Amino acid sequence: MTPLARALFFLVASSVLSCRTNQDNLRPDADGAVRITLVGTNDVHGWVMTQTEKYPRGVIRYGGAATFAGYLKLLREDNPGGVLLVDGGDLFQGTLMSNVTEGSVVIDAFNALGYDAAAIGNHEFDYGPVGPQTHPTDPSQDPFGALKARMAQAKFPMLSTNIYESNSRLRPAWLPGDGTVMLERKGIKIGILGLTTPQTPTTTLPINVATLRFASLGPEALTSAKRLRERGADLVIAVVHAGGRCAENNDPSDLHSCDTETGEVFEMMKGFPYGTLDAVVAGHTHAQISHFVNGTPIIESVALGRYFGVIDLYVDPASRKLVREKTRIRSAIEICETVDAASGSCDPRQLKARADEVNPVAATWLGKKITPDDAVASLLWPGEARVEALQTKPLGLTVPKTLGRNYDGESPLGSFLADALRTMTRADVSLLNPGGLRADLAKGAVTYGAVYEVLPFDNAVATLDLTGDQLVSLVRAAYSAKKGVFQVSGLEVVLDRCPGPSRLKSVHLPGGHGVDPNIRYRVVMPDFLARGGDGLGPVLSTFDPRSVEFGETRGSNLRDELVDFWVKNQEPFVAPEPGRISMIGDGKGCTTADSHRNP
């Protein structure tokens, strides 16, 4: 497609999107203002199917596109022609159904739900070329092939204004438009801009984005917002695949519990003239935000297709300006088909402690019963059927006690997996990034689907041949990267509770023996890390490239190799004794927060 054709396609698509809802002129509500209902999701990660949790008194059903459609139906009935549906990015990567279709099933679901725009997230680059390979192995393969296919399939624009080619400093030819779109609701012109976290080169396979540059969020947002205003936008909304964390979300004006100094979305907002943006839907950190920052409402609603957020914006029909004091926000609204009668929740984490008392009843929203959309459910069924055999495939193994994760410290699951990887490869040391472990491994019979949810990324098994000094440098870089606490086998480490460059206080071999600088050590890890992911790029660039083997000739991935190893050896799924990771300090003196968890 030529550049001109791409531009025309984008303009036509924008026009279609603008015309697909109410075309009337300004239509004020009863109070004289025009209400726009902004609905936002983020970090769906392929979780478009409904999930279930069994309790003694019944089943709780939650999450997924079909149930979310029931909420959207009620929202659209409540504000006809005034609903805008957007997503903060990371649509893909995380479920078997999403990954075997390279995100196709997710786009089908988003199309059916009527999304108006989505940000491009870092995990949108994970699939690499079209086909089973996660990254190109020869020049003929396009590292953006799968993403391009999903963008062509989508009936909504996938947006990012801050992606450029590294060499030319121009926008990639395959990324249409300027990363913005103009829509209309109830006669109000709404400009939407998208942004992608500059962390992307360290939070997807670096090789897939090696030709790209991800510019700083603030300047790009400011420039795009100005451009949209010049084009006549009455409202400007940003969908941003970058976020932050707030421990408390009851008072939207109270930011004291938010990581305002380190959270990307908060940093982006610094220095903006008042009213630059009218609303922000954020993502990436799998956290909750429901706050005003310099008058701008920002929401982020956790992750995995279980939550959404709403911002009600009111526009004065005479001035066409936002009436900011009327803005209402709410994030992390649970998506439930059934809920516990007493608590009104469907969140299994909340209900676990009182499982015997959980009494499932139909969920309601805006005073009406939630009814999942049968058409959306039917749309997803072929994808579910395609993976059901794999999902339920028994491995003949049992977990006697749930193996849980801990992003911020040593965990039973992390230690078990690190030990298994090291034993399988006969390595001296293994390292696993905590963000790569996406679910706990529940007590009971082990299925392939359960392992897939724990390890959804198709990483290869990479090995490194390092001197003792290089090994210590690598470990120091891992624990200095503010990417959580790496899980380790074959080493014992002492860490400061505060993240930072000097976090690693000591490292030694089991039994207290020092790492010998004159001995070479075989180190194993996911190739995501060996290629420089999660902040390891700078230290790896100092090693001889011949000392790193990315596992491209192994013919499988880390997850499947571990499954074969467990089945062959009938390995017991029991966590090793804790103690390989020790913490010192009380953490009270920490001046920064690790605001980029679970990217």
C-alpha cells in the first residue's frame, strides 16, 4: 500500500468511526450539559473468555468479552449516542487462545464490542512475524507482521504518536496517520491520541523493536493535543500504555498514595498547561488509578479482562468547553455475571477467605441485571474449542500445595521454576524475571493450560558462558533494574528492600561459598532476558557475543521444554526451602517506588 493509499484509508476509517454513532447536532441532557461517557479498559492480555470459580454453594462467573458486553449495553442505554469505548493497550499475550491465534480472537472480540480506539502496548510486538516464530531469523521476515495483520483486522484504530524509526526519525510507513483520530459523539468533536511506553524495548523481545524509537510521552502528548485542538477537537482524550500506582483510590483528589514521582503517566502530566488533556485512560502497570491530576481525570483498571473504568465528561453546549467540576470518575469496576450476595463481588481473591459462605446471585449494574451477550460468546466459541484440548490436557502430575508468586521477593513458584530450569539444562545458575510469571500454580492436578497461564510467553531457553565477575555483574544489573525481584537458583543473594542501583548487597554460591572470578559459570534464562529485556541490555553489551546462545536451534520454548522435563522425570511440584533471597532494611527510607510492575 502506498503512503497516499494509507493516508486515504486512515481518513476513511476515521470517517466511518465518526459516523457509526449519533450524527445529530449538540444534544444536551436534562441539566443542560452534553454528557460523554468514556469507558476504558487496559491490559486485557488475551483474557476475552469468561472465567469461573467454583464454591460449595455455586459458581461465580466473571470477566470476559461476553459479560462486558452486558455492561456496555446498559451504559449505552443510559447515554444513547454518548458512549466512547477505548483501551489502554496490551490487548494480546497471556492466554493460550490469544497466543495460538496471534491475537486474532481478541480483535474479533473488540470489534464486536464496538471499541473506538486502543493504544499500542509493548506486548503488541510480542508475536513478531506472522507464524509460529516470535522474532525474525532472517531478513525476509517482518518483525511487525503479526501486529500489522491485527491492525488490518481491527475496525478501530490502534494508536501511538510516539513511535518512530530509529534511523530516519520518521513515523514507520506501516503505522497509518499521526497516532490520533477524530470522532464525534452527540455533536461533540473528540480527539483521541495514543502513546506507548518508552520502556517497550525492555518489555518485549528487544529484537522485534530494534528498528524503532519510542519518544518521551510528555512532549508527544502536548504536541498531539495541540494538533487535535487546531483540527477542531472540543475534547482531547489520551489512551496511554503507561501507568502508575495508587495505594488508595477513595478520594480522587488525594494523590499522596500515588507514585507521582516515578509513575510514567504522572511524569507525563508534569508541566502541562491546565486543560491540555480532558481525560486519560492509562495502562501497563496492572494497577488502579482513579484520580485527578491538575484537573485531568486519569483511570487505570487493573488488568486481564476483569475490570473497566468510567469517566463522565460534561460539555457546555454554548461554549463547547468541558465543565470540569461536573466530571465523575470510577475505575476498577468488576466485570461479573454472578456475584457473592453478601459482598457484591466476583473477585476470587476477595472471596477466597470465606469460600464456604459465598452465595452466587446474578450481578446488576445501573439497577439492571447483567446479561452476557450470546452473539459475542458464540463469536469466541471457535477459538475456545480450538484450544480446549490443549487447555485441559492432563500432565499426570499433581501440585500438593499451591505455588504462589511474589513480584517483590522470593516466591515458592519462582524458586521451583528456577530450580527446574537449572536442573533441566545442567546449568550452574538460572535467572527468571518475575514479570514473566503471570499466574499462580494452583493445588491439584496439573494441566497444560495451567502451566501456560503461569508461563504464557514463548521464550526460548538461552544459555550464557560467563566468568565469575561477569556473573556478579549480571546479577547486580538484574536486581538494580526496578523490575521486581528476579527469581534465582544456584545462588544466594542479599538485597536492600529499597529498589535501586545499589540494591544487591552480596551474592554467593549455596553454602556461603564465594563466586570465583577465575571459574566460568553456565547461566540459563529466558531469551527475553538474554536479548536485553528488563534492563539487562547494558551489561550484556559488555560480554563477548559468542558467550550467549539464544536457544534458536533448540526447536522448542522454555515452557514446553519444562513440561517435557517434568513429565519425563515425574518431578514433584514442591517448593524448595526458602532462604535464597534475603532482605535487609525496613524499606521506610525508600525514596522511589517500583512503579512498573507486571508490564
